[in-house]
Amino acid sequence: MDVLSPYKEATDVILEAGGEPLKLCYQCGLCTGICPWNLVRSFLVRRIMHAAQLGAIDFGSEDIWTCVTCRACVQRCPRGVEIIDVMRALRRAVASMGIGVVPDALRISAKNIAGVGNPLGEAPEKRNDWAKDLKVKNFASGTEILYFPCCVPSYDPDVKTIARSTATIFNKLKIDYGLIGTEAKCCGESIRKAGHEDTFQSLAQNNINLFTSNGVKTVVVSSPHCYHTFKNEYPELGSKFEVIHTTQYLASLIEQGKLKLSKEINKKVIYSDPCYLGRHNSVYDEPRKVLQSIPGLELIEFPDAREEGLCCGGGGGRIWMDTPKGERFSDIRVEQAVAKGADIIALACPYCFLNYRDSVLSMGKAETMQVKDIAELVAEAI
Amino acid sequence: MEEPRIGVYVCHCGTNIAGTVDVEEVAKYAETLPHVVVARHYPYTCSDPGQELIKKDIKELGVNRVVVASCSPRLHEKTFQGVLREAGLNPYLFQMANIREQCSWLHEPGPELTEKAKRMVGAAVNRVSRHVPLEMRAVPIFPATLVVGGGIAGMQAALEIANSNHMVYIVEREPSIGGHMAQFDKTFPTLDCAACILTPRMTEVSRHPFIRILTYSEVVAISGYVGNFKIKIRRKPRYVDEGKCIGCLVCQEKCPWTALSEFNAGTSKRKAIYTPFPQAVPNIPVIDAEHCAYFLKEKCRACEKFCDANAINFEQSELIFELEVGNIIIATGFDTFDASSIPQYGYGRYPNVFTSMEFERLCSPTGPTEGHIILADGRQPESVAIVHCVGSRDKNYNEYCSRVCCMHALKYSHLIKEKTNAAIYQMYIDMRCFGKGYEEFYNRISNEGVNFIRGKVAKVTDEAIAEEEKGKLIVLVEDTLLGTMLRVPVDMVILCIALEPRKDANEVARLFHLGRSADGFFLERHPKLDPVATMSEGILIAGCCQGPKDIPDSVAQASAAAARALAMIARGKIEVPAITAAIDETECSGCRICNLLCPYDAIFFDDEAKVSRINQVMCQGCGVCAAACPSGAITHNYFTVEEITAEIEGVLA
């Protein structure tokens, strides 16, 4: 029999770090039932909540790092417990107090972000290299829009296409936009969820100072993760700029008649809601509106779409950690897309892009199933 | 006015006040205030000896005004006013300083508490010296009672009152009385048949010489005040002459037009001319104009042709009439939660997902299957999942516990066991079996063999991933005691849906001046000590309109409401507080702002004099008019400008 000896400091850290609503949990297990991990393996969210309530958490357990922060459980929790905050608090306890082990892959990404301002460990001065041949100006005071593509499309050669497509569209429409200097750093959304609060604070402060001193009023982002933290977390630290996701921006351009899509894409396209655009920020309609504006395109839906959409597996810092074959949510999604007869999986998030691309390749489906960001499809149809 | 001689009594309230406030110092300070002839402190001023102390000072020291510094006036103002009355003083020459809720209970301990208590006592002393005697008013009571809603609570209340030979009107908007209880098959925990205990009640109500049932009717307006309400009733046309109809129901048999049966919770059809159920009271059908071919297309009239009593009357129109009553008992019951608003439970998508109400009808011999528990395709289920807390105990829907579902879920287990060989799974969060005989019932049903799974169901799906799941509904739930995710394949799912406030609770609340609690149910005056009265005098509440409850609790509350009404009827008149507002007609500009604002319709405009006047019987002394009057023509007695100013000056002194 175990003697209950709560780790009081741990409980305090959890409560302090936003775990306060944890007290409300009445252990119904709905979170476990909803959690997508249980489609592929056992992950008892409820049990973690109870252990956290008692301060009897095993900080060495890999469970601490499992949650993808997709918000499916929070959305339906009958007591409104902010389960993601609790998960983040547990990670914070490990990362800041050293009472457990941060997984290797995550440690490397965290080190890169803290060191050079991006998880890939690339040189800061290369941040805008993706746009070299596209004649995108540098943001200067008075420029209407700052385009902030996220670190992944900025550096990853296979994902650059998201940023390049967006810039191509903007160029064609003669939109007054620019890129900010290479002092920009990762938005910090995911590293914060992975428990590295200090790193997040310094990234956010850096970006806020940079944006403010350059007179940025409106930022268009390609990543729902940048969107989320810019919109919901930066204002608490003093930011004052408006944030728009590319799909929202494109939808508004279409609505105003500024963006006309004339080239046909005669394909069946299935759209996967990014958790941080959908459940976290309730943006469901604009990406669909943009897709439906493309002539010839037939938009179809996953069995679980919108509020019920399945995560790609890349949130909460999981994008930097390896998920074994057989446990990848994006694999399930690709199978569903195949079953639905889709030709293209349309995305609106660089993390989704990475995961779906890997799934399609590792499942040997690259010949029959394309993975594209909505910006790419729009650039093709323009 | 005679010279004020004020007595001040500072209460210790045990240690509630004296623990942090220096009561002796407060009393000493009070003695220094103008007009104060005596100031004392006492452990429990509300106790008999405490009250005697005040009476003695009134008699022996000639005290003619009293200040008690103690708890909230809501608790003991009436107590101390009674002391004054018994000692021969006008009860309105009294002022309370609430140094408990507003001082000792409120702040961190420290010397400031004593200082604040002194200021509060000073304010009360200042104010009490300006009080003038006010006279209580007696208003006669009209001895009839209106009961709104003819379910079990309404019937119980009506019978209790009518048995004392006082008239009761039951207004019921459905074609029959009986309410939800008439829809149930068996009742927990005794498993006696609902109809067997309800039908005699319904008959008793219908035959009672002091009860008049007004079915298919609604209250449309109410005016007046406690003891003297005027009620306007709208009687919807039945299109059947109640005087002629003999209840043979040939019309129902011959009618070729159908609609979903409300009584059977939509599980079967009824005719366009119908009585909701065989034991309906009154046993007189109604024509549902929305589904009757004559009203829709001006043809058919089959009912008319076959009615030997010539009772069908397509020309009937609605009837508006008035009743006069002294008391009103609201017993409008509940609506059930719409299960389709939780799409992941599959209600409306999978035909074998039933709500608790539908399952009640499925079990009933008068239901759509004549009591056979069968699936949509007619097969008997081999396994059934009963899902608790559907729409209850969930912030996203209703935060409260619906209180009856655990018990009816257990009842369903028994009924299923009795009629089929199905395996039963109860998915619960907590078993709440708290009533008399309920735990024993839980014990009994457990012994009959039920699988209890502790966990809130995440999803009901028909997507099979294993052979044994094919053709089944699969219930996804964490067994939180095992710490395992389960997929439970079953043939039938029963959703125990929440009890909710009626959809039109807001309109009813407005009509009867009722408050609503955060959960949307009607608000009682005090959750513990006065659960049947409301903030509107003479309007009482009973049954599920006040909050979810089982039949025993509904009946008990209904009897309590009846007792309250009977007490008022027996008294014959009531005293209403003397605090009212008065208009200085020389100052009134006739703008009529107060007319519109008065929540009690107590202010009327005198067209000849071109001034507003206040009906002193109807005025409840709320003060809205006085605050709003742009000419300052309205005086709110007991809260005059002079009194309030004096009080403020006392605080600031």
C-alpha cells in the first residue's frame, strides 16, 4: 500500500501555473473518453487529473508529455476544467524545478529556440531566405500588413511552399505587406505548452518590442499556433496589434471581390480543422469559404469535422517529439481521407502539414493523396 | 412630536459580534449621543431576557425609540418590532444597525471594527429620532385559490385546500390533468404502478365539489395583490361541446388524421381529435386544429358525422373570463432536456437510442408497444446501456443534478430484467440514492444483477471495430474505477435526460412576478426556511417548477403550499407593512413617470385633478416611484430624505 505523501511544492506549482480549475474535477472520465490518444493507445487523462489533485504525480512518467493540447476534452468537460493548463503546469514543474526528465527531442528544440530563436536551430539571419527571389519588401513603419509565416515554413525546405504561396498571392494582388527583420523569433506558443515558461516570456517580449518599435498594426500569420498566442497570450504582455490567419484574410479578400479565383481545380478536397484555429479559436467557416471559392473544387468533410475534428498530433510540443508508427493521428486521418475518396487533404497549419506529409509518405500514399496548404491551392487557382 | 428618548442595545451575538467588536465601548459611545437615555450591551438580545430588557427600559425609563445593533433586519427586525408593540410603542419607532453581516463578519479583526460599529450605531440613532409612527394595514382575503398546473403537485395542493371547503380552480393548459406522472409506468422505489395511484387522485379532483378544473386553458393576465388577485383566463377552443360530449370516443376512432402523440413522447401517433390517454380527465377530446383536415383543407368532418351526441362544434372560439382569488399556487412542472443537443450520444440519429421519457412509454401497457421493451425493428434487446446525467451536472448544459435520474435508471434496470433477459450496464458518475427507501432500492436492484460502470459516457457510435460490435451501438466510456477505456456494445441505449425549467418559464415568471434562480427554476423566498413562498406575497410555488424533485418531494411541497394558502384563508385578512409611498399633490406635475415604473400597478392617474395617486392598499413600499419622481413630490415613508440624510450624517460624524 502506498503512503500518500503529496509533493506539496508540486501541487503549489500546478495550482499557481493555471491548474486552479483542477479542483473542480469530479473524476467522471469524460476527458479520457474523448481524448484521441485512446484511439491508438491508453491515456487516462482523468487519472492524471486525480494524481495532480493529490499532488501524487509521477514526474518521471512519459504521460506528462503525451497531451497534444487539442482541446477536445476541455471543450466538453462538464466542470469546465482547463485540462491543458494543468498539463502545461505539470510540464512547467518538470522543466523549471528539475523534478523529472524533459524528453531528449523536446530538450533539443527548446535549446534551439532559446539559443537562435527557432526550433530548427537554423541561423537567425536566414529567416527570410525563403522569400529571396520573391521581391518582398522589409516591413517599415506605414506598411499595412506584416506577414509572419512561422519558423517551419521559414526554414523547412518542404514547407516553405506555404510561405511562398502566400507571398505569391499577396504580390499578385499588390497587397502592401512586408517581412520583419531577422530579429524575429519563434512565437513561443508550443514551447510554452511544453512547460518552458521563461523561454516563452523572453520570446514574447522580444517579438512584442520588435513589432511595436516597427509600428506593426496588423499581422497575417500562416500558423494557428502563432495566431493563438499573438491573439490570446501576447496582449497580456502588452501587445496591441491585430492578428489575422491567412485563411481569414483570404476569405475577406474574396468577399470584397479583391481576390478572384478563376483557374479550375477539379479535385475532391477534404479539409482538416487545425485544433488551434478551430477548437481553440472557433475559426471554422473561413477556410471552408476559401476552398469553396475555387472553381471545380469539391469540398468534402471528415467524419469528425469542425468541433469534433481529430488533431494531427502536433500540438503541445509533440511536433518535436517522435510518435511511434501506429500511434499517429495523422495516419488515421489519411486513411479516413482515402476512404472518403479525397484527392487532396487541405490544411491551414504548418504543423499539420509536417505530420500529414510524413503520414502520406510513410504510408506509401504519396502517389494518390496530395497534402496542400489552403494558400497553395489558392495560389494555383488565382 | 414628543422628545425622543432613545434606548440602544448592542448585541454580542455570542462571539459573532463580541469576538471582534468591543461591544462595551460601542455602548459607552452610544450613551454620549443626543437623545440616548440608555445604552446597554447584552449576549443575545433576541433571547427572551434580552427582549424583556428592552421592554423594561421602555416602561421604567420612558424609552420611546429603540436601536438594536445586532444582525440583519431580515432576521430579527420583526422580532424587535414585536417587542415595541408589546410594550405599547409603535413598531416603526425602531431602527436596526447590522453590525454583524455588515461589520464583524465582513472584515479582518482589528480596532477599526469597533470604530465602524460605533458609526453604524450613530447613524441608526440619528435616523430613529426622525422616525414617525406608521400604522399597519389589514386587507381582506378572497378565499378562493388558483392552482396553475394540473400535475401531481397541482392536484395535491388543490385537494388539500378543497378539503377545507374552500374553492380551488386548477388551470391546466393540456387537454387533461395528470402531468408527467401520468406518463410514467412504475414509480420508484416501491414499483407501484403510476396510473394505479394517480388515476384515483385525478378522479377525486374531478369530482370534488370545491374544485373546478379548467383544462386546455391558460392564465393570460393577473392584476391585484395578495388576497385580491384578478385572474384573466383564456380557454382554448376544444371544438367539442363539453356539455354534450359523453366521452364515447367514437370520434377518435373514426378520425383519419394523425399527429405525433405528445403523451407517448413522440413514440406513436394520435388522432387529430383525441384525448391524450385513456384515463384522461376530463374524458372529453379536443380537436388539434393544426392537424385536422377540416381546419387545414375544409373537408372531412368525419368526427361530426359519427358523433351521436352532436358535440362537435367547429365554430367554437376561445373564451376569455375572469376569476377572483386570494392565493395562487404555481405548479407548472418541468420540461425534459433535448437529447439531440448532445450529438455525440446519437439521439435522433440511431433509432435505438431512447430518452428516459420515451422508455417510460415503452414500458407502459398503454404505450406504443403495450409495455413490450423492444427495439425499433421489433427485436427484444439483449443488452442495454443506461446513461446517467444526460444534460445534468454538466456546465455545458445544466450544472445542477436532476435528482431523479439515478433512481429511475435503477427502476429501468428492474423493468428490463423483468421483461427481457438483457444484460444491463449503468454508466453513472455518482449514485445518488438519498430518499427514504432509495438506498434499499439500490441494494435490491444491485442484487438483481446490473453492471455498474463509473464514468461519463463520451460517445455512442455504430462504427464497429470488432466482430462482436457489428450491428450494435457501441458506448465509449472510461471505467474510472478500473482505469480502462471501454467499448460497450449494446442493442439499446437509454439516455437519462435532465429535468429543465419549462421553455416558457420566463413568460410565466413575468406574468406572476416571480424570480428565477441561476438554474432557471422559480425562486423560493428562502431555500431552507421558506421553500414554498416567493417574493410576491400570496403567490406560492410547488413541485418541479421550483427545481427538479421526485414525486414524494413534489407532493410534500404542494401540501406545504396549500397549508400556507389555508393559513391566510383562515385568517381572513392580512396585515401589510405600513411602509408605503405618498404623493404630495401640490408638487405633482402629472408626468406619470411613476405610473409606468410601479411594479405593483399601485399608482393611477387622476384625469380630473391631473395628478398621480397611490393606492395605499396595493403599494408595497418599494420606493421606485420616490426615487424616480422628477418633482420630488413622492415621499417614501420610513425612507424619507430627512431620515436617510440623518443616517448618512451619523455615519460621517
